[in-house]
Amino acid sequence: MPLTTAPDMVNIFTPLMHEHDYVIDEVDGELPAGLTGTLYRIGPGKWEVGRTLLHHLFDGDGMVSQFSFDGREVRFRNRYVRTPQFRDGMVAGRARRPGVGTALPGGFWTNFAKAKGPANAANTGVVMHADRLLALWEGGPPYRLDPDTLETLGIHDFGGRLRGMLRAFSAHPKWDPVTGEMFNFGQEFAPFPALNCWKVDRQGRMRRLARVRMLNMPWNHDVALTTEHMVFVLDPYMFDLRTMLSGGPMFDAIRHRPDKGTRFVLVPRNGGPARIVEHETLVHLHVANAFEDGTDTVVDLVLFDDYEEIRRDLTGFRTRFPALPPSRLMRYRITPSGRVIETQLSELSGELPQYDWRRSTRPHRYTYLSGRTGDGGEYDSVLKVDNDTGRTEVHEMGSRTYVGEPIFVPRTPDAAEDDGWLLTVVYLGAEHRSQLAVLDARGLEHVATLQLKHHIPFGFHGTFTRRVAEPGAPIPHPDRLPIR
């Protein structure tokens, strides 16, 4: 059954054609004095490359938003990542390379051989590691940005490690809070399908932890981390070769094949062969935390009811808000014998799961999600799931709103797991502008709301660092976005 939403909610996909820089002067409530640092958010800011319309949610030009909290006020800045696709829109007036869901005229050879695959839009994830701010996209290397000005400094290939067929560095790295190491992966589809698993030390030096070769490699979006393993949940999103050779968009070639089943892949962090456990077919995009519990490996994820509904949302975003199908937070326990035990943690629909990153790789009690109380419509609430008791608390933002990913910030370095704040960007459909909401994570009470002067287009993920950005001089406000 189709899921409906308010017609004006699709305005969240209106391009933002200005790069702003200002102190937010409209604040409802009181900013906590202890909330200092910088929130970075990323997502597509526009879905046009000059005259070329982009037809998939993942194809839009990456735009980073920066909220700098200095203890007195909050300064906002947004800038586009200066990728070749962005420059093509400013200079050539058209796309020169295809996107994951947008093909160029000319069939297979134009889209894959000559164009060398989809354009890196640098629009999906943003991380701060080893004093480097990186904008991530799953099919290529990250772009490095200045953490203060958001100026694009260029592609970051980790000293030449990401090259040739090994250029993919996915958008969902995970960190070990004890060692300070960052773990990520990249998918390699030719000439031999494989998962390349990367480990980056505290100084930003990267090495390949493992290369897991497998036939029938599916597309995968996320990874979890324990003290012992990188944990992959590979649902059967398989590539259809015939469709790919027809020259259409790469995304159109992905088929959900329930007959293939889901595979849990446990890659040891300290070497050794990967363990693959077969399971019945699941539908998910994002995992939450994972941990070892005795001899069992545990991973949490958001399970959806319907893959085809997700597929339609990703390509029909211009006319239909992506009101994702019903979902629920689930826990999967993988035993030494290969048995997988499934537990439902919450019955409410949500996505973009987050938790206290200090608990990463270890048992955690609370999971925060962008969610809703009904089966249909946009995500208009923040959910807090108590994984121990099964209780779900809800903070509703009101009708005709879209609530983005909630990021948890602890009150102090040694504060309790839920003692801190949740930061989430909220789109107001009736006003066509956005705000940043600050909630007390303990009970989801309202603390403060920062009203922006404009909207932030539909975004994906974010990160928070205690480092306070110092943007310096204001950036220009031209009618047309500058290239530099």
C-alpha cells in the first residue's frame, strides 16, 4: 500500500544555491554552556549538474553544513565539496560522468568504459579522524576538507593506498574508542569481487586488514565493529549483468534476490580467515553498534519490510517524499555453531540509528533513531530505545516535519551513557526552512532550537567533535555558486 505524506514535504529537495555563513540569532530555549564543539552534517545540496537533472537521491552534489558551538553562540556555514561533478555544473553546464542512478546518453560504453564509472559526489558521510575532515562516498576515495573553512583540499588517498581498483572507501567507517583506530571497507567488483577491509591508526596511516573474495558479491552500505571483528550483514542486493550492459543507471541493475539469502560475514581484526554465516533474507541499509558477548557476536540493525518501496523512494524523490516502509530495530546474535538468534528491540519505525560512540564495540543500552509512531509518513520524531527493557521513548517534532539523524554528545567525557544531548536537523515543511534541535538525551526533553534563515536539503549523516571550528572571514554570498 502506498505511503502518503504532505505535498509540501518534497520541497526539502529544492536546491540550496547559496553558501551561507552567519551566527544563528534566533534561538528558542537556552544553549547549554557545556555544549562546545562542532557538528558537521552532509548530504546532497542540489540534484542538477548544470542542465543535467540527476535522477537518484545518492547522485546529488555533496554539501557540508557546519554548526560551531563556542559556549556563547552558534555559527552556521555550508559549502559544497568541489568535486569534478560540481565543477562540471559550474563550467560545462552539464554532467560529464554518470551517477549511480543517472545515465548519460550513449549506452554502456559512454557510462562505464569511457566515463570510468559513476561520479564521486562526496555526499554521504563526514568524519573527523587524525585531525582530518573527510567527506565520504561509497564508490571512491574521500575528499579532504579544511575543518574550519570547509574549503576542499582535494582527494585523500591515504598515502596512495586507495588507487586503481582499490579506490573505494565507504561512507560508514567505525572507530574503536579505546585504540583510536578507524575501520572501513571498500567493495571491489572487478576483475574478482571482494571486500577490502581497511584499518587506519591514530596518526591516519592506513593498511589493508583483509581482502574477502566472494562470488555473487552484493551491494553493501554499512559495517559494524566489535573488539574482535568487522561485522558485515550482506543482504542479496545483486547486480544484474544484462541490465548493466544495456547502458542504463547502475542502480537500475540492482535486484533484490530473496532466494540468495543474507550472509553475516565476520572479519577478524587481528588476521585470519573470515567467517560466513548463512541466514534467511533480510532488508536493511544501516547497522548500529555491535559487540562480543562471550563466544557470541551481536549486531543491531534496522530491518525493513519491503525493499521495492525503498527503491522507489530513492528514485522518485522529486515528486514523492521518501516515507520509508515500516521498519523495526532488531538484534542478531551469531553463535559459534552458526545459529542466528533474532530479537526485536522496538516496534516503532525508524532509521539512521545512532548511539553513544564511547560504547562502540561494546555493549550499549540506548539506541537513538529518526522515527515515527505510525507505519506511514515522514520521520517526524526522535526515538530512544532502551535495549535492555524494550521501552521506546518518543519526542515528536510536529506534523509536516522531517527529523534527521540524531547525534549523541556526552555532557562530559566520563558522563553516563545517556547523560548528554541529541542534535538533529529538522525540516519544517510549512515554513520551508530548517532548524537544529537540541534535546536532553536522558528524557528527550527540549533544550534549545536554533532557527536557520533557510532550509537544508535532505541530508544523510553527521559527526560531532569537541574541536570548535573557527571559520574566520565570511565566505561570499553570490547569486551563482563560485567554483573555488
